[in-house]
Amino acid sequence: MTPEIIVIGGGAAGMLAARRAAEGGAKVTLLEKNDRLGMKILISGGGKCNLTHAGPMEQVRAKFRANEARFLKPSFYRSTNEDFLKILHDRGMATYVRPDGRIFPVEPANAKDVVALLTGYVAEVGVNVKYGAAVTGLVADNGRMTGVEVGGKVLKAERVIVCTGGSSYPATGTTGDGWKWLTALGHTLVPLRAALAPLYLSDAEPEWSGVALRETTLRARSGPGGKEFMRWTGDLLFTHKGLSGPTALGISREIAERSEESAVEADLSPTQTWEELQIDLRRQAIENPRKTAASLAAPFVPARLLEPLLTSAGVAGETRGAYLPAKSLNKLVTTIKGWPLGTVRHVPLERGEVVAGGVVLEEVDPQSMHSKVVEGLYLCGEILDIAGPVGGYNLQAAWSTGWVAGEAAARL
């Protein structure tokens, strides 16, 4: 008997699940509400597509929170980053590893090319892809899956894989519908929170929008001058509403989870200690007494931010090194090492690349992605309570859990 499987959602997890299930001999129907597959993949890595993260899977797994890492262990060992890259390489797409471990397609290939390749990858094994198929519910009887509601009709299926994603970037189709269906069947949700999202500041500077800081450490504190609770090093981008870029995304989940107001500051010279930077700038001032404070600070920020940085430090930019008091120099160093950027008023869940929260992991078998609540139901990808850091980790979780779900669902 050939298993008949319906996969709901043609994103990263859904495409891998459909392919693997069909490889296992199942008759697979993939339902996608959009007119194409992989809509959320298109925004990964700013459209360049951060495919996964390099390194042994144990190291990749360790970047997730402890309970998430335990859950992902079986799928990460059965479907690795190298396994996924082989899919691309075998079909002619070259990839490269950035110094920070993030893996991307070799340009000019980008996210659109990745989606096109994976769409073909699904078609190779005869998966029946139905576009514009907006699922409205799951149908179960006596704790067993019996079908899926689409367009007022019920498509019969005893095995269903739900890969509908989270609720971030709803324009891509990830509107959180799957959670509603699953709770109706008895599953429990961990409260949803933003993750890998931009930060909206109380006193944003719209005129700074588009300015980027390279290799900066962004720190989060429990209020101005409070205790540091999170930091991330990388690029920082100013927006009309606040901050974005890898550093902002990297600390957003921790900020979103806190009830009290959080403050953020930028270390513009993270490779130097305060003392090392102070000695360096003092030496420059002594050796070049005509050099201004603005010239001393200029290497640390783009030109548009130089005056705001000096103002924050309380140092007049035209002051020459020969006349720069030690107190003013120290204030400049302190500001470069911890430039206050303001307080966070909001972390927008709908703008996050992923969402933290979702179906509690204890209700899903990590060996198969099979629901422990409903027979014949499989869950994978972002619908689960999994949210890794920025850097390709979340796509890898989707590739791996989707692969395992498809493989398990196809077994007789």
C-alpha cells in the first residue's frame, strides 16, 4: 500500500519534507497558498540567502537554547548541513563560507536561484504541488488524521505534515494559521515572541537611516546604565525606526522576552579594551598635537555619525590634541566603547525573520517529528518552539526537521 501524504506549506521545511516523503515511495501532495514555493527563503540573508552555518553539527546545535538543542539532536545528525549543500552542489550551485561561518550561494546566484533549484528538486520525484491552495483547517477523528480542509472541501489524508512556518513577515504567507489548527486538535503553544527582528527605538534618528557600522558590538542593558544581559558582534544598520542588521537581530529575542525597558549601546572598537583604546588615542594626540578630536574619532564611524558621536561624548570636534584635557579624552574613549543609542520601545514580531514560541517540543517526537497528540500528524520547521540565532541556523533547523518528517511519514 502506497502512503498518501499531504504536506502543508512549501517553505524550507515543506519542500524537504515533500521530497523525502516521495523518495520514500509515498504519493505526496504539497499545498502552498502562494503562487510559488519558498517565499520566506527569498528574504533570507537580505535576498542573498544565508543557506546554513558551517561546522560540525554538534557546534551548530549548540547555538540553540538547551531544550531546543536536545530536540534537534536526532534530526541534525540524520540531515546535516553538508547533506543540504550536496543537494545544491549536485545541481550546479556553488556555495562559499564567510569568515563568520555563514554559508551563501556564490554570486550572482541568490535566494531566487535557491528557490528555483529547490522547486525543481521537489518536482524531480513527482510531488503534486498545488498553488493557491489555502488550507483552512485540519480534520481528525478519534485522535487520528483524516484530512485537510481546502476551499470548502476536505482532501482525505491519514498522514499530514504541517510546515506552515510562524507568523513573521505575513506578506510571505506565514500568518500563523497552523497554530490555530493545531491548538484546535489539542496541541499546546509556547507564547509567541519576536526573534531575529529589528529594534524600534524610543528616540530613533530617521536622518541616520541607511548608515551602517561594520564589526560593531551591540549590547543590551536592563535600562540606561543597567546590567548587560546580551551582546552581538557584527554589522549594525540604522533605520527610520531604530536598528537592524545582524547585531540588532542577534539580541532581539532576549530584549523581546523582558518585561522591563531595555537600553542598547554600540562598542565601536570591540577588539580593543578601554585601556588599549585610551592609550592609542592619547599617543596619537601627543604625536600629532594639531590633530583634532574629530580626527581622532573619525575612524570609528561614518561621516554622518561623527558629529552625533562627539556630541554624545561632550567633546568639541575642533579641539586639537595639544589642548584636549585628559577628562575629555577619557569621555571620548568611553563613548566609543559604549555609545548609548537609546531605549527599545518595541520589537516587532511581524518583522522578524523567525518567531520564538510555537508548539511545545514535548508534544512532538524528535526522532520522527510525529505528533504525540494526533496519530498521523507530523510537525516541522518554524511551527515548533525553535528559534536559533542569526547566521543560517534556523534554515538548517527547517531543512533537517523537514527531511526527518518526510522520511518518517513515508514509512508503512
